[in-house]
Amino acid sequence: MIEFLFPAAVCGLAVAFGRKKKPTDKDQIELVFRNLGVGGKIGKEKQTFVFPKLVHEHSVENGKEYVYATTVGLPDKTLKPLKEVLSSTLNKPLKLKYKKYLSITVYDIEMPEIVPYKDVPSKEGWVVPLGMNLEGWHFHDFDKTPHTTIAGTTRFGKTQMLKNIMTYLIEHHPEDVEFLIIDLKGKLEFNPYRNLKQVRAVCGDPFEAYEELSQLHLQVKDTMEKFLGNGWNNVVKTSEKKRLFVIVDEAAQLAPDKFMEPEVKKIMSACQYYLSELARVAGGLGTRIVYATQYPTSDTLPRQIKQNADMKISFRLPTGYASEVAIDEHGAEKLPSNIPGRALVKTHEVMEVQTPYIEDTEMMERIDRYVISERKEVSRESGSSITQFGENGVHESESNPKIIKHL
């Protein structure tokens, strides 16, 4: 009996030892290095090409980090495809950083596909939640970076993000925050919040926006005089507690088109001019701009606003060109098409997050305690105490002739 079993056992062991060992994440990372030629030459005369060498690996929350020593000065043309190829090869989410050492963090779980607003931690300061990823929660501080742009195809989370920002600021600064909302979907999204005490006005078209922005332009001039008189240069360094947020949704509706009447184009150009001026000079005075557009182009995202917005957020976009305009590089066109709320956040680097989700009913439940009595709405009817229009439809207020003539 033993004689018959022995050969079978030997064969079994041979098969077991001969079976190919499954490659580890480290093995596959280093294979990708070789296939992509990641590394560089060392030596003065007889140069030798060396690949990155593992110097440390350790566990992190939800994954493992691999740290490699490599040649100095890996170019972007090497690093950008490296992350994409590694992610596809490992079939796992990962983070890649390069600063002296090449750090690759590989995660064993996927990013959440929905993050409820109720789970957002409470933070002090003029901060708002950007979202959550495998590293945890991320926030943006408007006192450090006063302006932001948001881009994204409809139904992917752009307006939802604006409502997150608004809700969080009202909950944390009910007495000090103020909003001017330019909702160019005809007020469909933000009109329910027009009677909150924190809301200065909700504008539904370029004419209403012009009314409010022209008045704000004059107010900013007065604030600037106050700062000059007190020797101030930044609201953060003063005792001033108030902050005004100008939220623009569907900003493409402010872009003039050749088929429009001249007076309408002038009004739209005036709105873009005022917003650009606010972006340029009003950040230090306590005004913050949140400028959202569905499809960013050089026409719908004015240069002054983009250049002064160091925080850029993009949800899914249809093309790489649109992503370039929105966040200065490709990537937003590759965000998943089946996960609303997934976004890229660009500051000095790009990170992917799942932004918080809040229902309109929950938003109102959280902030309806601040509803006040009906207020007078922005109006552009002839004879209004707020607005007076001339024969050509252009506002004839004190500030109007200069700007219309200028444009």
C-alpha cells in the first residue's frame, strides 16, 4: 500500500512546488518600471541604467505604501503614464507621489460611491468639505484660497457641490456669512433659499445679475477705502468677521454670443467684467467667488477668474480639452460615468474625491430656521424702485453709463 502511495505523494509535491507563484503588487510595480523604462542613467563615463530600488514598505489605512529611491529628476512624461499603467495593471486604486523618493500607495478597497452629507465632520474656520477618498476627508479653506471654479457635465454633481458649500457655511457661520446667488437656470435650483437671512439675492438672468453686481461693485470700492484708511490689506488679518460668497451657477449663460442684441451682449459683458474685477481685487476684502460652468471654454471661464482661482474642481467632462480648461490637465474626461459626485480637485496637485451628497429636503431641514419674512426680489420691470431701464433696455443707474460706455 505504501509503495503505491509514495509515487503519488511525490508527484503532488512536484506539482505544488512547480506551480507558479502569484505575483505580488511589488512584483508587478517593478515589472511596470522595466516595461516603461522608469529610472535613469548613473555614472560619468560608463553610464548604467538603473531602475527604482525599494527602500521601504509599510501598511497604511486601507492599503500599503511602497517607497523607492530613484534617479533625480523623473520627468512628467514618465510619471503621468506610470500612474495610469500601474492602476490598470494592479486593478486597484493608487496614489503616486514623487519628491526625492517615488512613493506608490496601493489601496485594497475602492473609493466609496456615495458619501452622505450627514457624515461630514465639523471643522472650524471658513472651510467647506471637498469630499472623501481612501485617505479620509478633505476640506477647502476659503480664507487661504478665496476663489474657486467648478466644472462638470449636467447631473454629475456640480450644483450639488454648490449646495454642500452653502449648507456647511450657513451651519457653521450663520451670523457672518452672506450669499449673492446667480442661478442662471432661471432660479430653479436656488430660489427656494431666497428668503434665508444669509441670502442677499437670487438672480435668475443676466439682467438681474447685473443689478446686483453693479451695486456690489460700488460696495467693494467703499470697502477698499475702509481698508486703506485702516492700513489693512487682507480681511484675515483684521477683526472683520463677515464673508460674502458670490455663487454663479451655469456661468456659460453670461457669455455673449454673436446672434444677441447689442444691449444684451453689453449686459453680459458687464457681468463678466464685474466678476473678473471681484476675482482680482475683492478676495482680500472678504468676498469669495464660486464660479460654476457646465462646459468650460475660454469664453465661459474668463481668464481673470480662472487665474485668481487657485482651487479648481471638476466633475466628469466630455473631452480632454474641457478638462484642460477646467483644471489645466486631462483627467476629468476619464472620471466614471456611472458615479455622480466623483470629482478631481486641483490645487498644487490633483486628487480624486467623492463629494458629499445632500437631498434638497435635508438641506432645507438644516437651514430653514434662518428663513425670514418675504423680501423684495430683484426686478427689472420699468418703474421698479430697484431698477430703471432706458429705451434700449440698459440700466441707467449711477454706475451704469461708465461701464456700458467702457464695454
